Amino acid sequence: MKLPKPMTPEQIKKAIDDVDISQAGLARDLKVSRSIIHQVIHNTATSHRVRCHIAKAIKQPVGIIWPIKEDPTKVGRPLTKGLYGHQAA
């Protein structure tokens, strides 16, 4: 099954405007900064709480708005043995 293409930041912003909500209003609702809302919309930051709130506001599932990773357990940099061969913490 092929997943639908995620929304672009411009489409997300338009959907927010269409329901007469501002990004500042979303930030106030969640008690976060406006920059966090901007970063989540542009997919440079991930916050499940912010994504869910935006999705609820524009009445779309989170998976339609943002891409879903095939393996969500793969995050961050891989562990290495480090400079001196010690096990990474």
C-alpha cells in the first residue's frame, strides 16, 4: 500500500489559515514558542504533542500531514566505540 504524499509547509499553513487559527494562537494553546510551531510545520523539529494539536486543529490525521518513518526506532546517530575503543554510553 502506497502512503499519500505528506503536506508541504505551505499547505499546512494554508490549512491553518482556512480554519481561522494563527500559529501564535496554536503556540498559546500549547504554551510553547511560536518558533516551535514554525519548526514543526517545516519539519525541522518533531514534537508529537504539537503535531497532534495542529492535526486536530485542521482536522487531518498526523500521517497525512507529516511523513511517517518506516522504522521509527532508528533515531539519532549510531553508537560508536569512540576515540579510544571504549563502549559508548
